[in-house]
Amino acid sequence: MRVMILSWEYPPRVVGRLAEYTSALTTQLVKNKVETYLVTYHDFLTGLTEESNGTKVFRVSNPVRTHIGVLTWVLTLNQEVERVAANIYFNNNRQIDLIDVYDWHFVPAAVILKTGLGLPFVYSVESLEDHRSPSVNTPYSMAIRSIEWLGFYEAKKISVKTEWIRDEIIRIYKVPRDKIVVVKPNTDFWIKEILSLYDTVSGGLKNK
């Protein structure tokens, strides 16, 4: 299996707990014989590096340097993520099984890659705009919520870490319960559940 992960943070760029999690995830995937590619952001450490854990990491910077907020930063950065992800796909003779996209930031890229290249994706959710923002009905937050909704609609499966966030996604976005998989990272068998999820997503596409 070949998997491509899109995450807006990964060591050495640490913003929150996602960097630690994606590092642990990629390490375990490689240990389980999954060829793992990760596309992420960094201001100046750009290009391909092969990490000590065996993950091939492609770091991109934003071609637009000045922004008025995170929304424009995300949307312009997605173009670079799409470009690099497409290169990975073609350099592997179109043999990438799926994308796992972490949080809303790179959902636009995942949707473009699904539409253009036929790559199914898992939308792995860390948080929701309704919980991050005190004013979710402002145009700014509504734009971010629309990207979250797009991810829920277009993803083959949705991955969350707790039943609570699963129930919030159902309540706020009316996502079917059977589309959401709860994988708790603090268990001994979490990586087996991730691999099972990946098998479902890639196999579901191949059997169409």
C-alpha cells in the first residue's frame, strides 16, 4: 500500500499536538510496510527529505508571502500542495492508494486530487470551526465551515479520535454516522484500526 498524508504541521514545525501525532502515525505506517509520503508546510525547509523513520516528506512554502488571515494563506498554499501531491502520484506510476488529509487546511487540495486523479481520501478531523471560533456566523468562519463541510461531503471516510467529536460532526453537519470512524490513538491497537480504515477506503474504490 502507498499512502499520501497531507498535514499542515509536522516536525520540526510544531503548532499543536498534530505534529506529534502525524510523526507517530507515519512511523507506525512504515513499520507496517506501508510506503508513506507526507506533504506539509514549512517556511524555508522545502523539498524532499527522507526521515529517519522512513517517511518521505515533501515540504512546501506558500508562494504568496503576505496575507490578511489564515484563510487566504490556506487557499494559496493548497496550490503548492496539489502540485507536489500530483508529482508524487505520477512519479509512482499512478500507484497511490489513498490520501489522508488532516484537518480542514488541505481539504481543497484533497478534493482536487480526488476529482482530477481519482484518489479517495480520508478526512481526519482534529477540531471544528464551531469550537475554535467564538463567532461562527461571521463570513470568515462561515467560509472555513464551508471547507469543513466540503471535506465531510467528499471524503470516503472520516476519522476522529473521540466519540464526542464524532457526535458533534453528526449534530452540526448532519454527516451519516456510518461514515465516521473513531480511532483512539492512546490504545495498543490504534494503528491496526488505521490500516483497516485505509483498506476500506482504497478497496472500496477499487471494487467500484
